[in-house]
Amino acid sequence: MSRIVLLSDVRELRLRKERELKFYANQLMDLTEKVKFLMHEVDLTKRIINMIEHETIVTLRPPIHRVVE
């Protein structure tokens, strides 16, 4: 028995798939941002642990020189 495929069914399927694709693309963008943020936090935490273990201080700003009279 052959099944007749209606054009309206195919269009509806395409629209559903396009909406699904848009949804997952947005999810992917959100997750990518979260991964970047977490990677930055992990890197910062590793640096802090390394500084504590080796008793070092990393200066992030150039030194400020004051003239004392």
C-alpha cells in the first residue's frame, strides 16, 4: 500500500524542524558562553592555587611610585 505525501505535511514538518534548529542553536550559544565563563573561572582558580602553593604574588597593575617628602 502506498502512502500519499501531502505538500502541507511536508511544509509543516519543515517548519517544525526549523523551529527546533533555532531552539538548539540558541541553546548552543548560551552553553558556549557558559563554558567560556567557567573556563575563565577555572583558570583563575588554578592561578590562585599556584600562587598560594608557591607563595608568590602576581601584580596585575604597574607599580605606583609615590614621592615621599
